[in-house]
Amino acid sequence: MKIVHYQALNGNYGDELNKWLWPKIFTGLIRGYCLHGIEFQQVNNQESRLFYGIGTILDDRIPPAPQKIIFGVGTGYGSPVLIDSQYAISFVRGPLTAKALRIDPSYAVTDPAILLRNYIEPAHKIHRVSFMPHIDSVAASDFWQTVCQKLDIHYISPRGQDVAAISSAIAASDLLITEAMHGAIVADTLRVPWVPVCSRHINNFKWTDWCLSLGLEYKPIRIGEFYASSRPDKKAINAIKTQFALQTFKKILRQPQAYLSDDRVSGQKIAQIENHIDALKSLLSKVN
């Protein structure tokens, strides 16, 4: 099978998890990788078996011909797919995805990035608070890093392909403020309390879908966004936005309404996914 994933320019933490995690789990069963998108639909349609694991890529850009193994992905962009005989569904990210696909709610487990608990070593805490922006906020990273420096917050960029380093930075934090959903997912499974924040970039559907899978209610704190521009008028507006962001972060630090799923629920979800892993390995060993 080939792993399908979205490829952001210069890499995005959540998407890069696919190339880091699945080879550790399905050793010897992965035949390569395919990129998700309308421009790749035709070439992907020539494949025999595709695996959809981590991402919000259950949409109408999926090619019709190959067999599709659905292993935790979610809906949230584009139009939901029409499930037919070419789909082998192990589980999906959450109840909103299950409803959008018109499949039984029992297929809703959680995002498979929860499995990182099995692969990231516990870390010595060296960051009191860390902040991870959304990948689309990184264009204005200079402003966010300035805010973090003023408040002694460790800045974690979601950009790049070093999954282990980013995951370890999350694990080494006492608290994660995050605009990136997979920052929250990994923090939660590593038992690091997290605070969701949002700008205009955020997809509320996918966040809510995942949170509901763990019995959480998604109520993010709005932090605004900066202009990625050096124009004088934009810089002046960014100066005002910086003050707003500073006050918002100070309020969070004073009264961090942190999230953390119930440990029993998190453990049960991991056990469910591990059962799906065993079943899929058994199936693939027979057909390969």
C-alpha cells in the first residue's frame, strides 16, 4: 500500500507525521507515498491500494479506482466522499466525520496521531510554556516570536520535517498554547496540558471533530493574526496587533484554562487503534 498525505511547502508537522509514524508501525508493508490534491488525482488513480491515515483529506480529491484504506483521517475541506465498495474503513477521526460520510458512529475513534505516546520518550521539562502557531501563521513568525520572547514563552514552529524534534519540544513543555491541531493532539497524548487558540486560519470543524472523539468541548481563545508584510501601514497595524496578542497571552498565563483528556479515555482510544493495526496487518499479510 502507499501512504497518502498532504505536502505543505517546507513541511507541516501534522502532515509530516505520516512519513514518520506509519513506517514504524507497518514495517515492510508500505510501498511508497502519494500526495493528496486535485493535481495528483489522476496519477493516484493508477495505484492499486492507498492508505489514508493522518490529515483532513477525506474529500472529493480522492481518486475513485484504487482500494482506499481509511485509518483515522477526517473530513473538513472540500466535499465529503461517497463511500462505496472501494473503501475499507477501519476508523475515522471523530463523530462529525462519521456523520458527514453517513457511516455508523462506531467508526469514530480519534486521530491516529495519538499513537505518538508509544514512540516519544518522556522528556525532562525545560519549557514552562510553549506556543505552536498554525502553519499559515508562520509567514508572520517574526511577530509571534517577538510576543513569545517578551513573555518567556518557547516558540515551536510547525514548519519542517523533523517530527522527533518538534514532538520532543512539546513533551518538554509544562503547558502548550497551540493554534495547530496536531500540536494539541500530540500534547494531549503525551499528557501535556494545552490551551487552544485561533486566528482566521483555523478550521473549527476538524478541531471539534477531534475534541468530541475524546469527550472535550472545543472553545478556542482568539489571538488575532499578523500581516506578513513590510508595508508601513501594515507594520503600524501589526504594532497594535502585537499589543492585543501580548494582553491575550498574559491573560492565558494568569488563568490557563488548560485542556487534557481523561487518561482512561485516551488509553482506551490507543487500545482501539492498536486492535485496528493488528487487524490490518493480518489482512495485508494475506493479500500481499
